[in-house]
Amino acid sequence: MVDKPIDKRSPPAETIAPIPYRPPRRNRGKTARLSWKWLTAAGLALVLFGLVALAGYVFTARRVLIQIEPAPADISIRGSLLAPRFGEHYLLRPGKYTLQVDKPCYAPLETQLVVGADKHQSFRLTLQQLPGKLTVRAHPKDAPDAEIRAARVFLAGQEVGQTPLLELAAAAGVQRLVVKAERYQDHQSEITVEGCGRLQEMDLVLTPGWSDVFISSVPTGALVLVDGARVGKTPVTLELPAGTHAVELSAERHKPWQTQLVTEAGLPRELNGVRLEPADGKLMVKSSPAGARVMVGKRYSGQTPLEVTLAPGIPHVIQLSKAGYEDAVRTIQIETAEEETMEVDLRAVKGIVHFSVQPAGAELFINGRSIGKVPQRLDLLATVQKIEIRKKGYQPFQTRITPRPGFPQEIQAVLKALTPKGTSSQERIATRNGYALKLIRPGPFVMGSSRGEQGRRSNETLRKIELKRPFYMGLKEVTNREFREFLARHDSGDINAISLNDDDLPAVQITWEQAALYCNWLSARESLPPAYVLKNGKLEAAEPMTTGYRLPTEAEWEYCARLTPSGAKLKYSWGAKFPPSSKSGNFADTSAKSLLPNTIEGYTDGYPAAASPGKFPANPLGFFDMGGNVSEWCNDYYEIYSYDAKKVVADPTGPKDGSLRVVRGSSWRHASISTLRLTYRDYSNTKRPDLGFRICRYAQ
């Protein structure tokens, strides 16, 4: 390859570069006008679009009222590009929004708002003020430099700590502040917690809750007890809390001194110069025999052996007395806190008792102790003596007697032979004045009525009873003629001009004691032991119960009134239905309308008041007037018994004492179904125109 020679005469190469476009000068104005029109059109389109969009928002938005207390410093709503506000109202389309509120001294609030389809909606919100801080200290009144520690602090009813209480967070607002300290009065006040984290310091003054009590005594050095606790010896100053206190001072060889002391907080008290009395002496009084009554001066103190306290330094008269013994009188003087013993031998006082007993050879028991064969006479203490005479094959004889010095007494007894084994007791017996009784061989039964029975009274509780001893029950009520053989002046009276005094009518207006005395009178006529004895000035059933004539026990009475020979129990004495069938008994019938406010409608028995016993048919066991005619006294004291399904009571005789006696049955004055059903009747020992009795006795 051959290089071509360079032509030095060729011109130099040119550089090519771009230049800006410049339209022809004649078209530049026209292009500018076109650009402006285009921009204007675009702007108008954009404005038109914005107006359309805004109109659409306005038409679809809801008017929402947002009220916030207190008024916030800053509110923001998230969840929408637009949230126009007009005063307290906002225009918001339906949907969910987040509301955020800020205000100084208040906790930030952020919550969700759900805007619904309603045109007008409202939301009420409350900002919570930030808590404040409390510092609480306490000091005693008049001692500002002395701090009370561990006082309990309560704010708005809640215990929040103990003093000193430092920078306690407390909700802003009015709060009730209570401070309690032992031995101080409670401090109570209302405070305003400022909040916003501000610290408030409170120094409280507590008033003492005690009283300064000064106590001194004569002699000094007495032990002081307050409410049972030892607190020192006199003289002493005590700080006692407000209230009532039992204060006692005691010193050796002196009587204790006691008082009730009322103290008020901050008010001093004085018990100055309390004088203690010398201590009583002690005297042990003994007697032979024991059980003597002891009188110190005119004051009864008890029975020997007995310890009594006596004022020192003065003479005292001691009197001892015991039934059957002479009184003994002693005078004694005893010194302070001294202890002595007095022993007195009582001198017996006796009376003579003669005995006339048939058949001979019987054994005599005095107060339950055998003294051998019955003697012709015996010297016995002048006190109540329980006499019992026994002989094999004969019924025992029992009585009580009080021997009287200088006045000999005699006991006459004719023992009755027992029924030989293998033979039966008589089915019927009669008293000396002809009153008839029928033998009952009882067995177990249930007294009272169940709760479900119509007309049952609350005192008719069920009781399981077992009557073991055969007894004789009077067929009829005791008449005026029979009772007047005992008490000739007896008057049964009348009712509204209807006489109750005829001889063949039941004896009424009878007290329980009169009925008991009548039974004893019948027993004495047949040499039977009395069923009733005098105790503490009143008649009581003998213990154990004798074979003498007596009033029936409540259990015996109900057995005879309500049971049939087969052992079945009747609801009423006549049967199971009410009202009673015609001529069942003498009740409050139509013939008694002029006498009584209540009668049995449609029932007529022909007797407006009492009828002669036995005028109406007997009950299944053969007894007359167990329902109707007159109510009847029983042996027992009155009592309401509790039900015990497992307990069986044998031969009950009722309570040992009481103020009311039992009356059973119904009378011509009674029309109520409960009375006719043989419920209890509780009367005292009184007289009534429809209250009589019938008699009873054990067969052996």
C-alpha cells in the first residue's frame, strides 16, 4: 500500500454544532395565544372538577357535632382528606375516624368516631385532668415540731397510706381527707386537689383523743384497774380515751372501790382522795344438823354450812333456825379481813305421834327409812315427816304429818288387802257416797294432733305416751249433791236466771284446790293414802303418786276421751265429723243463743246451760260427757311440750310446778271446733260456771 500524498492546497475541515430553534418571527404570537387558551381551559376544568367533587362531598357528608369539655387547645381528625369545620360542627362522610385532642394539664385523648347515616349526629367527650401530688404530715395540737407518725390517711373513703405521706398521686377536684391516729381524734376535711402534677403540702393538726385523769386514794398505793387492766398505783395520772370506763381501786385489807367514769377528749378529770373502806371479815357458819337457815340481823343469808361477810368492828347477831329444832342466836364481832368459824349444835324439838294400824305387824318407814315394826308411839322431830306403812299382801299406806311439841297426834291406818295374783281387779268400784268409777287397763297411744289437722291449736303437740298402771276413771262428772257432802255450803250459782245449783247438776264454780281436797276427803273415808299434800302452803300431788282418789292426769283424761276399746283414736269424743250428730252432747246449741254470742248452727241438744251428768250417750269406752256439759280440772300443771318422735313418756303426771293447771274437754259454753276437739285449756286456780271435775285413782 502506497500512502497518498497530502494536498497542501485543500481548505480546512468545518465544525458542525446545534443551534436553538427559533420559529419564524411571523408565527410567535399566535403560538403564545394557543398556549394560554389551553392552560385556561385546563384550569377551568380542574376548578369545575373540584367544585363537582366538593359538591359531591357536601351532599354525601353528615353534620357532626363534637362537644369536648373543657374546650381543647388542639383537635385533629384522621381518616378523611376533608373535615370542614363550622363552629363546633364538622362535615364528615359516614365511616370511621380517629379523633385526637390535646390540652395542657389534661391527659391526651385519642378515640374512634363512627359516623353513621343520620344527617345530624353528636359526640360528647370529657378530658381527664392530670392528677396532682399530695404530701400529708401531722403533728399534735400545741406541738408543731412533734410529728405524728403512722397516722392512717384516707382519701375519698379509701386508705392511701400513713403519715408522713409523700407525693401521693391524687385525682384533681374536691376530695374528702380523713386522718386517723391512735389516741387522737379523727381529722376530717375537704380539700381541692389542683392537679396538673402540682405538689400540695398539708401539715395537719390532730387534737388529742384522751382525757388526763388524776386518781388519788386513802390509803395511798391502791392498785388501779381500768376496764379490768392494771394501770398503776395511786396517786397516778392516766391518759384515758374518751368514753365510759370501769375504774376499780383495791388495797390490802380494804374493800374494793368501783365507779363508772365518763371522759371527754381534752377535758381533765380528777378522782381525788377516794376513801377505801376496811375489808369485811368472813365468818363460816356451821350447824349440826346442817341445813339451818341463817339470818344475819334481819337479812336472810342462806343455809348452813355457809360463809358470810361481816362489816368489821361492830357486833352482829347471827340466828339459826331449822324445822324441828330450837332457834339458836349468837352474837359475834369480827375484825378487818379476819376469818372465823362458828359451829352451833341445834337442839331438837319433838312431838309425840301415836299409831293405830290394822293388821298388826306392819313395817314403818319415816322419810323413806325403815325403823322396824310400827310402834304404839314415837317421838318425831317437829317438821314434816313422810310416813309409810307397809305389809306384805296389803296396799301401802302413805301420809305426811308435822309433830307438834305438847300436842300428841295419832295416825290411824287400815291396810287394804291386794288383789291376789291371777285374779282381776274389780271392773267397777264406787266411793262411799256412791260415785262410780270404771277400771281402765291402758296401753301406749299418741296424745295431741298433727299439724295438718284442721282446727288444731299450737299447743296440741304430739307426744308418745305409755300408760302402764291400771286406773279407775269416774264415769261422770261430780254432782252438786256429791260435792255438798264434803262442803255443805257450796254454791254453783246460776247463769242468766238459769240455776246451776240443782243437786243432780255437775258441781261448778270449783277451784282446783277444792277438787283436790274433795279427793283427799274421799280417800280418808276409805283409809286410802291422800293423793295431795301441803307443800309450802299449797296443795301438791304426793310423790310418788298414791292409790288415793285424785284428779285424772291429762294423759289419762285424753285416753278415756278419744280412744276406742280396740285402741283406735277418735278425732272428737263422739266420732270423726263436725258438727256433731244430733244429741251427741251438751254443747253451745241453738237453745243457748240468748246466753252466748256463738253457737253451733243447726244443732239442738235441749239444754241452754248444764245438764245432769249422763243425759247423753256414753263414748266408746263408756264414759259420759267427755265432750260437752262442763270442762274438767286435771291433775297436771300446764305446759306446752316440744315434739320428739323418738321419746316415749311413761305415766306422765305433768310438770312438777307451775302457775296454771290443765283443763280438758269442752262445755255448753263452747262452740269452736278447736275446743270441741279436746284441746288444752289453760286456766289458773279460778272458778267458772262451766268448770267442774271428775275423779280417778290407781287400781294398785
